[in-house]
Amino acid sequence: MPLVKIISENKIIEENVTENTNLVVQAGIKKFPYPYLKYKCGMGTCGTCSSLIIKGQKYLPDPTWKEVKILKEKLQLGYRLACQFRISHDIEIKQD
Ligand code: FES
């Protein structure tokens, strides 16, 4: 089970999740990482779930066209939209 570590507003929370977990879907049903994950639309349009991937970037699927559109140059800096990928390996993310 992948270990997810989230750094948000000076809090660090971590928990194992089942493979293929989407963090925004999880938070939407009030499971980890609720209430610590910032998100709104869940559809790749608002950008609220923008997250810097600190560890585990290489295991994520390629960015969706929505991530390319919303994140622009932040994509090259290591940001992704948490609502747009599923987790298959350990990951560490930070939200501003
Ligand atoms: S929650 Fe809106 S873009 Fe991810």
C-alpha cells in the first residue's frame, strides 16, 4: 500500500492508501487526507488542488491536458493537480 505524505500549512500528515487512490476522491468522501487537502472542483479546472510533488514524481502518470492548461509553467517546477492522478507508489506532496 502506497504511503502518502502531505505537507500543508505547517502540518504533516501521512497514511497508507490503497493502490490507485485519487486523493481528491478520498477527501470528498471524508477519508484521508480530509480535511487537510485543498481542492474544489475535482475535475481539473479550478487549480485548487495544485500540489508540489516532493517525492514520487516518476511514478505518476503523464500530466493530463487539464494539468497542462491549468498549471502552465508550474508543471515544469514539479506541480501537479491532485485530482488528476491516481497513486500507485509512495508519494510526498506539498500544498501552498
Ligand atoms: S480540485 Fe479543481 S483542479 Fe483539482
